[in-house]
Amino acid sequence: MATGSLGSALGLRAGDLKATIAGEDLTLGGDIILSVHGVRIGEPDFYEKIRSKRKALGADDPFEVTVLRGGNVIKLSKPVSVLTAKK
């Protein structure tokens, strides 16, 4: 996870297990994003739905992401103002 990124500020965890599968170098592990504001990743028009919900949020509203981490589904949430603050 890039230092200072929105993902880092939200608490997303990157993978750290290096593997090569079918000749491709991969990094495994880390969070798998399942949904953003209740919009499931992969559902029809998910990107547009997430953008629409994000635009409706105020600075003090929570930005919510649901992830699969270590076999458990967890919700990550931070106020929009924290995620968009200039560093």
C-alpha cells in the first residue's frame, strides 16, 4: 500500500506473499475489496454507483469499504475529510 494513499489512510492492507503462478510474478494476501458504500464490486454499473454515492457525501460523512481480510469480512470507515486532507 502506497504511503499517503487513500487506501493507506482508510486502513487497507496490501499483500506480502510473493508467488509465481504460470510464469507470472504475483503478490498474494492483503485485503480483497468486496463493496464500497454497500455497492458490491462487480455488480452492474458498480463504478458509476460508487461515484454517485461518493459525490453525495459531506466532509464529516463516513467513507465505507467492506473487505475480506484473513477470512473475515470487515468494514473500514473513515470520515471523508480525513481521507481527502492535504498532507
